[in-house]
Amino acid sequence: MKVGRESPEELRERVKKIIKLLREHYPHSRTALHYETPFQLLVATILAAQCTDEKVNQITPLLFKKYPTIADLARASQAEVEAIIRPTGFFRNKARNIIAAARSIMEEFGGEVPDRIEELIKLPGVARKTANIVLSSAFRRAEGIAVDTHVRRLAHRLGLSSAKDPNKIEQDLMAIVPREDWLDFNYLLVDHGRAVCQARHPLCNECFLRSLCPAAAEMAAEKAGEQK
Ligand code: SF4
């Protein structure tokens, strides 16, 4: 593998091989957040910031039982929403954002979650990552690639982007990932990031992407250095 001197065509070919292997190993890759409507996914994704999906899945049934519709949440009291979502962390901001997003959907979008990225990112608390999750999972629309902590880490290790800014990483990925794979790319990398390419201790020796990953050799050298 000659990542440093890789041509754009070679990089695209390598990405296709990476995606093929990821799909073989994670055939059911999808968001781990539980939801029944686009709005529920939007709320769950806002709550998932700096929190685990498991914790969010424990909280959202209580929240949606108390506020079954977007209109209900738009009328909710900040203090009551805070009390329910408190375990997800940053609960004041999150409560403010989900109530404000519900109001905005009622007042500006006729009570329907918009299905265009340029409209979704106008909602309070919704940046491109959240918008891409909602679009790809709830609407099956490929308008971008959600860049979260797993995607960022794996994009760097796999030599797909060296950018720090998530929006720039997304642009780099959109230029090399085939559009038909945009919907699942985030979930595939999240699954691999959780199962194998973990932040602190990537399991390079067991990784099926090893022969396609420029970081594999660096990680092995680092480990050898630690053991000396
Ligand atoms: Fe991550 Fe190592 Fe696999 Fe590369 S070889 S994707 S760094 S686990």
C-alpha cells in the first residue's frame, strides 16, 4: 500500500475494498438509537451527544410517552424535560434545543421534520452530523456523511482524510466514498470503531482491514515500542 503517493483513483479503489469488507462483516449496520418517527430520531440524536446510545434508549421511551407528538414537546416545560433527560448529560442545553426544535418544526415546517439538509441544520441544536443521521436513517436520503468521533478517528487511521474539522472530513469522504454507500458509511465505521478499531487499543492484529490500512504498521511499531 502506498498511501502517501496514492492517486485519487487508487484511493477510491481502496475505499471500495474497505467498504466491501465492512459490509461483509457488519451486514446489519444501522443506528443503535431506537425511534419510530423522524422526529424521535432527531431528538434521540440530539440527546446522544456526549452520551451512549444505550443510555439514550433508556430515556427516550419515558420522554415520548410523556410527549407523544412534536406539538406536545413544543409546549413542554423546560424543567420537566430536563428532569427526564438529565441522565444523558448537558441536559439544560439539550432540553432547550429539543423544545426549540419542536417549536421551529411546528411554526416553520408545518409540523413535519424537513427532509433537506439545508433546512434541518436551521433547527436549534442540529448540525450536519445530526442532520445526516436523520436523513440517512429516517428518510434514506444520501445528502452527506455523518462525521462523529468514530468516523473521524477511522478516517484518519485509514488515511481517508487528514482534516480536523468535521465538515472538511465530510467533504473529503464525500469525494471518495461512492454515493450509494453514503447512507451506511457512518454506521459501518461506528461498528468497526466499537468492535475492532477502538480509540485507545485498536486490535490491528485481528483487523480484517489491516492490509488496506496505513495506520496498522504505525500501531504495531508503537506497541513494540511500549513493550521494550
Ligand atoms: Fe484500525 Fe488497526 Fe484496523 Fe487500521 S488496522 S482499521 S488502525 S484496527
